[in-house]
Amino acid sequence: MFFQALALGILAGLAQWDSRMFGQNMLDRPLVVGPIVGLILGDFQTGIIMGGSLELVWMGLVNIGGATPPDMVTGGILGTAYAILSGLDTKTAIAVALPIAILAQSLGIIARVINTTLNSKADTYAKNGNDKGIEHLLWFGAAVFFILSFIPVFLGIFFGADLVREVVKAIPQNILTGLQMSAGILPALGIAVLMRFIYDKDSAPYLFIGFILAAVLKMSMVSVSIIGASVAYVTYRNAARENKISFSSNSESSSEKPLRVLDRRTFYKTIFRSLALQGAFNYERMQGIGFCFTVLPALRKIYPDKKDLAEALKRHVVFFNTSPQFVTFIVGIVVAMEEENAAKEDFDPSAIGAIKAALMGPLAGIGDSFFWGTIRIIGAGIGVGLALKGNILGAILFILIYNIPHYILRFGGLKLGYTGGMQFIQKAYATGLFEKLTASAKLLGTFVVGAMIATMVQISTPLVFTSNGAKTVLQDTFNNVLPAMLPLGLTFLVYWLVKRGIKVDYIMLGLMVFGVVGVLVGVL
């Protein structure tokens, strides 16, 4: 048990590092982590199914900005491990994983608080031109996240598997059935939180089209996604023609403005370091230390004099926060401006900070909407459908769907920002490129969400009414009116609660109570 606990503890730390040191590739999601847990514990199939099931429940949890959601890494690993080691069925294991994730949430808060203490040290290092010291701070911050993920998983496996088995045995069967029922309805919460990002009056028809395709015509998630992608593409092309969106006439291209300081080696160093943007993430300056860490290779080449380097370091250990997938675009612009500052005596270096401040907010909104609110939803919708059938292709497709555009943007963004970033931004806003791309991606996302409601929220009623000797099965009546009517109604009820600002933790607890009480009184 020691070596299994050790392996899963290390897995938890590495999964936490996905968003801290590895560039936020979605490798920390249950859909991906679950199969790895199964592989370590010798039950690959259960790991795949548990990963898909937990992804569905936690699909609405997003790790953006300063948010600290329930810890799905700890909850996902322990829930999947308990399903295998304690012999729990999938739904019971989900019911165990949820409170674990909520309790472990406090460790994420502690990590961010600890890392806040690094900022004053970063200021001192920057003032003294100690670039190595800033690098060490980033690694220290990353170690804090790793350790606080490792400890609860290691202890939970080493001491907890047998305890969980005994606790579950002691739970009365009707209560256990109710908890299993709640696991079937909890995906409504994950989907409702997703709808907060992409659902509005303009996208509503597409959500219902996706729902009808899956609920009435029984189309698969992949088929619905293909139809949605086709409609989104046609919509974008029409908008592009109408607004004449084109970048063929850029006045400045990479071929016309050759790379200077950002040679091939420095280019790849900067890309690699950008993955660690959130390594020392904290509540005060968020990605500030990580941004400075990212631009260090270029700054060292631009400012060989330690005094000049110190001034540059001071500019970049300040507050910074944007979408990790878009950060290289800002980095490219900053490096180009630092070159101008080094070359021209009359250059105002305060303009560098002003550009960072001006771009990080809008690009965070675009990046979070596109990647978290759209691409992730599409990939997870397809991936979960396959994972619930025990197919590892679900996790693989999820990773590919998310990361192909991610890395195209990460590599292309740095070069584009460096060679002509401001011109690109101005033209993109003038032509509405960002707006049209986001709208088309959102359209596709609503198709997928509609299909997810029909296929992944599991709620039905056993109620039967008798009148004049004739029995009426209420669920059959619902199905005759509209298949999956109850999942649709429940999801929109939860969406209404989310829109009213009710905390997700409270809604989750309420749904679990609803499942247990519903089974006890015989309505579920």
C-alpha cells in the first residue's frame, strides 16, 4: 500500500503542476487522471469510467483568475482509488469524492497565501538584479502546490481505503441508493455552471437543437458535435464575408521584420518558460513572478548590464493575470518594447507596463471564453461519452481537441506579438475577428451542452397513478411529451440557482440531499 500511496501522491502533485508548471493542458482533469489511477492500481477500465463520471460532475469547475474551486485533483484521485481499492460502485465512489474535493479546497487557498509571501522577496531580488533569485522563487512556489497536493492523497490512500470500505458498509441501503441517485443528477450542476459561460438568448436555439438531436433522434455526441461544427463554420464564414475579415494586407509580417534578440534558441526557451506562468501563483500578484520568469531569457540578452537588468526586472515582478494560452502574445510585444527601450534613449519604459495592463484583461476574457468555455466543453463532451463506455479514446480525444489549438496559439502568439502584435490587435478589434471567432465557438459549445443534458443527466421517477383501473406510468407520460424532459427541467432549475449567485457547494449539497430524500419518499 505504501508504494501505491506514494505513486498516487506523486500523480496528485504532477496533476496540480499541469496548471502551474506545464501550461494548463487539462491533464489535471478527472477524465485524464482517472485512467492513470486505474493503471497504477491495476484496474484500467474502472479508472476510465470513474474519470468520465467525475468529469461530468465537475465539468463546470474552472481554475481561472483568482478562483479556488473544489479540489478535483484530490477528490478525483481518491474517489477513483476508493472505487478500486474499496470495491465501491461508480456512483457511491462519486458520492465519496465530492466532500473530499470540497475539504481539500482549503489546501489550495493555503498554497496561494503562502506564495503571497514571496512577493516582497521578489521585489528585493529585482532591485538587486538577482535574476537567479526570482527563478528560485518560482520553483519554491511550485513546490508548495506540489506538496499540498501530495500530502492528502498519500495519507488518504495509505490510511483511508479500509476505513472508507467500512464506512460505506455501515450506511443503510436506502441512504446508499439515494447517494447513488444523487450521483446521476449532479451532472446537471456541472452543465449549469458551463451554461453561465455560453448560454444566452442568442445561443438558446442551438442548445435546444443539440438537445433534440440527442434526446429525440438519439444521435451520438460525436454526430451532434460534427453538425454543430458545420453550423459554426458557416456562421463564421458568413460573418467574415460581411465584415471583410482579412489579414492578408498586414503592413508588417514576420518575413519583413526578422527576429532580433528573440533568436531560435531564445524563442524556444521563452515558450518553455511560459508554461510555468502560474508556478508561484498567489492572491496578491497572481502570475507576476511567473511572467518575469518567462521573459528572463530575452531580458538577459537585451540588458547585459546588471543595473539595466534590475530596472527591467522591477517592471515585471508586478501584478499580472491573463489567460495562460494567450500570454505568449503579450510576452512577444513586451520583448519587442524592451528592445526599443534598450536601443532608444527617449523611449518611455512606463509604456511597457501600460501595454501589459491594457492587454491582459481583454485577452484573459477572450482566452478563458474560448478555451475554458468552449474548446474544453467540446472536448469533454466527446471524451466523457466515450469514457463512460470504458473507452480510453475519450481521454485522448479530449487532450488533442484542447491542446492542438492551445499550442498553435502558444507558439504562433509569441512570434506574432514580437513581429507586429499591436498592429494585429488593432486590426482584429477593428474587423471584429475576436468577437466573430468567440461567437462561432460559443455556438458549437451550446450544441454540445444541449446533447450533454439529454444523455448525461440521469433522473427519472417511478411514480404510477391508477384511475378507473388503468395505470399511468408518469415517466412514460414525460417521455411521450419530450424524451429527457426531467433532465432538461432539472438542469435549467440549477442554472437559475447558479445565475442567482447561489454557491456551487451549496447547490451540490442540495442535490445530494434531494437525491437521498427523493429515493426515501419514492419519487425518484
